[in-house]
Amino acid sequence: MKTSSFLGGVLAIGLSSLNAIVAQDFASHGIYTEPVTGITFFASEETNGTITGDGEFSTVSWGGFTFGVALPPDALSRDTHEYIGLIIGSTPTGQGGWSGIVHGDDYSAGMPNHLMLLAWPTGNENQIATSFRYSPCQNCLLFDDPAQDSFNASTSKGTFLQGWAQAYVPPTDPKNPLSDFEQHNNGMGEFVIQVQSATHVSYSDWATKTATGPIATGTTTATATISSIPVPTGDAYDYIVVGAGAGGIPMADKLSQSGASVLLIEKGFASSGRWGGTLRPENHWLDGTNLTWFDIPGECNRIWNGGTAGVVCTDTDQMAGCTLGGGTAVNAGLWWKPNPMDWDENFPAGWKSSDMAGATERVFSRIPGTDHPSMDGQRYLQSGYDVIADGLANAGWKYVTANDAPSEKNRTFAHAPHMFSGGERGGPMATYLVTANGRSNFHMWLNTSVERIQRDGGHATGLDVVAFNNGGRVGTVKLAPKGRVVLSAGAFGTPKLLFRSGIGPTDQLQVVKGSSDGDKMIAEKDWINLPVGYNLNDHLNTDTVISHQNVSYYDWPAAWLTPIPSDKDLYLSSRSGPLAQAAPNINPIMWEEITGPDGKVRSMQWQARVEGSNRIPNGISMTLSLYLGRGEVSKGRTTIQKGLNMLVSTIPYGDPNDLAACAQAIDNMVAILSKVPGLTWNLPAPGVSGADYLKSVELSYANVGSRRANHWMGTAKLGTDSGLTGGTSVVDTNTKVYGTDNIFVADASIFPGQVTTNPSALIVTASERAAELILALPV
């Protein structure tokens, strides 16, 4: 896996004259002849360099990375489904790592629904696990996995996409080709394969060659053995809540407060040390504490720096937390008192700001949040904030204490409030779950995945569950005769469960019927046709970058294993210092309202952080992320695949009026901060308008990773226009699923439209309101 200096030098010469081909091609290209076999490859290279930010769509990798492909001579005239591949990866630390490619298609090379090939040194002399270095991968470009929809590459179209990623952290068990491994931390991206440059008349001869070194191989069909606990027979519950996140935890607490028996089921494992979580740094600096990385605000960026294994959901193509706490366990903890307009503009009667006042007060009395989370009262690492705040103030923007003025969201800025308390993450896990757990009528199962709702017509009778991790439950858990189920599994998990329970559009239910679920699915006569999965929305994100000599970068990823000793000691002794704040120096937050060409007012939230992005290095740079919020009209759709995984099949971005408003917001911010002495706009570059900059940042599924905010909402819309009669809503104003009498939804999926700010506090507030309404219904 290590690249020799000779081989690296040859590649540098061979690739130096060619640049990236298209906007989504993040590589240099050339022709390389491998000296031992004589095989000639069309090569795509990521040069040796330092990764910045999360490494997404990087053009460099520490130690370098090269992928080569050779195709049959007739690949342009017919779709060939095999190739000979070359992977040259790097282990720059000398301690192992892995390299991988993702077989893409004409549109995307993202990991979901695409075949991924990995390679790494096993540590057994020169043995490589799962290497295709000199071997043809038969039918690698034809990936009609019977468990997935077709996303095949077409060589006859002339180009197709491939993806790549590297990590300098080795797999859990390098000698095992089926070993688990953590998320890439040494770059990732996409490149375009030019078919004509990859074809060769000698392909057939080359395909007969055998590998030149020892190889350990594995298949993707192996599954780990999970220990499970049978569901107790005879037990039944008044309420079963599915999903222990921002919606499910408050719901379970409020329902159990009524005296009813409540079961909260969570797919993932314990995150916080309070609840038995154990994910701590490998060098043991947190050993002996009740803290995990989920508890420490300054470690929240761990999710983007190697911390996804076992934490994020593996059944969706987007980032979502599948652990106790859900998104509130892994996000930056931003905690906004709702802007009244978010309720008044998006929701029907019964959910207006006046209706939500009581729920809001209850939430913020329990989780007030703080904009100075360090327990010594100081704000640390304020260089980035100071640079931007001075520019905003000089432009007449108003500083506010955000949660004291939730409606002031136009030309205002603030220090970000977080859910943190006592110098730790806090939030629902430290409040609602604590009081729920103190009641004998409350029960919680972790590591347990809900497969489907058992129902008799429109009446749920129980839930089929399987163990997702060791210690999970398996069997059918029953509802009491007048029991109810509340789905709080998130904008992707809730639609998936509804689809598998025979509730949703007919096309999606047919997919489930044709899957491995088919023989367990409810009869077609009992299907409930509702627009589940439609109305998907998210904050459209556009990253911009500035630089200023007064800005100073703090190495948050390094704080995982090598925190600055004084900062570590200050945090452990008094929950103070930089580690008591959210990474990576999030501040300030700014808002503006922009009226689009269609006359609709749209809220814009700017979120600044001290780190580079889009190939602008860390050091003196800041990324300013523009979120398009309330008023956004673009909508998307999430659908289920034959493998029962969820996919964003229609991205919720791109309405021209939305984009015009974003362009104006960018122009306004550029004009304001350009007046700050010494400040440089890196992106957009000087002289580039907001509209032209937006055109350069592709809006496509292939580039969704850089345009999403991961604030997914809306897929089980709440409203009065029932989907049963052609309307757009899935649940009524009591959050009950239309066509059922005891199935409810309380999570981000019920939101009819996008909100002004990061949504966690609004989801908790919506859950408080939903619990109030559910408990008021006659049993």
C-alpha cells in the first residue's frame, strides 16, 4: 500500500500536464504504465498534501492516492461491465490505514447503492486485503444487486464517475478482510473516467495476468453474529415510542408522566457516559470519567473526523445519528428558542406560535441553553467572532442575545446558544430522559431495530423488532388493547417504518412487497395510501470562505487523542476552557431576511466557524455557511430501495427564486465584510457575484454532501388536507396518521416547511406539543 518514491515520481511526471475535466472531477489525470506488468492505465491522482476541514471533495491526500483503470477496446461502442484496476494508496503514519474506491455511474459516486472496493495492508509481510491491483474485477460496473435499485455505469456514454476515500487509521482487525473500519480521515472525492483514454487493444492479454503479491479477500455478504434477547411474552404497553432522539425522548417522558406504561425503543447503543456509553479516546485520557466523546462539547466534530462507526445510520444515504439521543447526541448542540414565524407561517391552526407558547416555556425551563458554556463564564477562542462582528456592527447590524429575542432575525447577529449545561452536552438525555428513567412505568430498550408495525386495518397491535447490536430485543412487542405507538425515528427512519408497515405511496409499498420483507408485509387490501416521503426539505447550504490575519485556528480533530494539556486539565477539573465549547469555534451566527423575485420572504442564517473548506486551508481562514431557511419553496422526496435502505431520490434544492434570494444574501455579506480592513474573500473570489458563485457550486445528487445542512424535515407532513383524499398531509393536527386510530408521529418529519434556525429545539418543542395533544385524546 505504500507508494515508493520512484513510483510517485513517475506519476507526478506523467500527470502533470492534465487538469480536472469537469466541475465534479476532483483529480489530475494522465496515462501510467505499470512497470512490472506493462498494463497501461488511465490514472486519476490525488497528490500528497494536507487535508483541510472534513476533506470532502479534496484534491490532495496525505501520502497521495492513485486509481488506474484499463477497459476493453470496444468499451465506447458497448457497455462493458469489467475492467482492470490499480489502487496505489498511502499509509503515511506507518501504522496502517485503508484506501477505497466507489464504483459510480453517470450521476454519482456516493457510497449508498454503489459497490465499494477497499484495500489495506494486513501487517502480514506484504499481504494486502481485498486488493484489485492487478486483477480484473468482473462485472464491477454492473451492480444490479438484487437488494438494490440499478445504478449501473455506462461506458458507451464516454464518461462515468468513480469515488475514492482514504484513512490513515487501520481497520479494527487488519488481518480480517471483513473487518470493520472507521470513516475516512485522509480525504475523499470523485473523479471522471474518460473511457476513450482507458481503452486498450491489449486488454484481453492483460486480463489473464495474475496478482503479483499475496492477497486476502472477503465478500460483502458476511454478517456478524449479534446476541439478542427475546421479547418477554405477556408484556404489553400503553405507549411504545420508536426512536430516542429529539422527538422520542421528550415524548416518552411526557407520556410516562401520565402514569401510563411506556416503552422507548432505540436502534443504537448508549452514547453518553451517563447512560453507559463507552466511546472514549484510544489513548485513554478520558478513562476513569463518566464522559464519552458525546458528552464533551469540544469533541462534537468527532462525527466528521473518524467517529461514525456504529454511530451514524447505515440505512440512508445521508448523515443521521443512530445512537441514544439521535441528532442531539452528535450535533453541535445549537439551541434556538423558536422564531414565532416558524410556527405561524408553516403550521395550521392548533400549532401557531400562540398555541406553542406553553410547550416552548416548558422546554426552555428544562433546557435553557447558554451562549457562554464554559463554567468559568469566559468565552474562549473569539478571534473569528471579533473579525466578523466588527464588520457587521459597522454595517448597522444589531447584536442580540438570541434566545432573549427569538423573533429578531433580520440583520442581527449573536453568540450561538447551545443546549450545553454544566460544561457538558446536556440536552434531552440529561433532562427528559433522566426524569422518565426515574419512573417504574418507563422502560427503554437500546440496540433494537423496529422492523414494522403489526396492525389490524388502521389499528396497530404491536411491533416486530430485531437486535441491531448485541443485547437488542427480537420478537413482537405488544400494545395494550387501547395502546398507541408514536414514531420518532426521524425524517428517514419514520418514512421507512411506515413504508414497511404498508403506509405510503403505492409505488413505495410495491418496492417493499418485492423485497425481503414481502412475505411479512400486510395484505395489499390493508395498504394505506399516503404521501409519505414527499415534502422533504433541508436548509440549502452554501459555503463561503474568508481569511484574515487575526483569525487563529484551533486543532479540534487533534483534541481527540492529543488535546492541549492545559486545555484538557482545565476541562477535566472544572468543565471550563475551549473543550467546553462547540467545535470548531462556531460564531457568530447572523440572520437576514431576503425577498425573492416571487415576493416571498426567505430567512437566511449565516453560521461562521474557524476552519477552511473547499480547498482553502486552515490557519487564518473561516467558513461562513449560508442556510436558506423559512420561506424555502424547494421540496424533495425520500424513497425506499429494494434493500430497504432510504435514499434522497429528489434533492430538495434548486428553485430559481430560492437561489436568487441566496445570491442576494451572498452579495450583501460580501459587501459588508469587504470593508473589514485586512479581510480577504476567498470564495466567492473578488469580482464574482453571488449568482455566478452559486452556478459554480453544483446542485446535484453527486454534490449533495456540500449543499446539505443535514436538517432534514417534512416527510410525514402535518396538516389538515388528508393525503387519503388527495391532500399533502400524512398526519392530522393531533399528529395521528390519517387512516389509523392509534399511530402517531412526533419528530422532524411532521414539519410542513423549513425553519429559521438549526431545528433541534423546535423538534423538542413540537414533541412537547404533540404529547399534550395525544394525552388529551379519549382512550
